[in-house]
Amino acid sequence: MRYKAKSNTFRKITIKDQKLQKLTNAISGLPGQGLFQYITEDGSYQQIDSSDINDYLQSIGCGDFTAKDFRTWRASTLALKYIPQATKECKKNPGKKMETCIVRKVAEKLGNTVATCRKYYIHPDIISDVAEKEPQHLDLILPDPTHQKLLRKHEKMALALLQKTKSL
């Protein structure tokens, strides 16, 4: 799927879930520029923005979460996921900083600038923890075992780091 993102840049992503592919294709055929929109009962087109998503999250009882929290979670877990790749890159180029390598990889994945990703997307406690620790020590962080089966390794690490710093 190819679409116009912020600052008129184009992004290409792959949607692996077939049901989601079909729904996305159907929605993208609606008139107007917004990808996320729907047809109301009276036949008009209604775009969906972050406030609609936030209202929905509140209505289903997700607690005090917003779309921004999900964005931060995704970027933070990606930061931890990219530690092994960034470690190899920093070993090849000792002048590079681990934090910068990781943030650049996350920014590339999410289609943002490094500065925006560092300032608004990756949780600051994740960035500071990654910058301060040797990467091999991050594997020693274990979250609450009740989440073990539901989360990927980098998600478990993010949860544990944020619980440790009382950011959750």
C-alpha cells in the first residue's frame, strides 16, 4: 500500500493480514483525501481523526490511554527490537552512538525524522536506559510474568523498563 504521509512524503507499507487488506482497499476507494473515513447512515462521508480514536478508546474502557500512547508504545518497542542491529552497526563504526543508531532505525520504520522520533515518539525512559546500559544487560530485564505469553520479547522489555521507572 502506498499513501501520502506527513509533509507530502510518500510511504509504502505492507499489510499482511488479508482481512485488513480488504478493508483498507475498500476504505481507500471512498472520495476525499483521508484514508480513515466511513459512510454515515445518511450517506455522507465522515473522516476519522485522532480525537475520534481517543473517544473510542475511552468508550471501550481502555483507561486513560490516547492514540499518542499507542504511537509511543510502538516506537519504544521498536527501539528495543533494533538494539541488536544497532549494536552491530556501532561495533563496525565505534564513533556512532547507540542511541542515535536506534532512533534512526525507528524513524526510518515509522517514516519520521530522527528529531521527531526522538522528541515525540520513543519514550524518554527507553532512550535514556538504552543510552546508559550495555545492550547485553537489557536482556536481563523481566516483566510481570502474567504478560509473558501476550507480548513479544522487545515488548516485554519495554514494559519492564517503564514499570521499573514508574512511567506506567
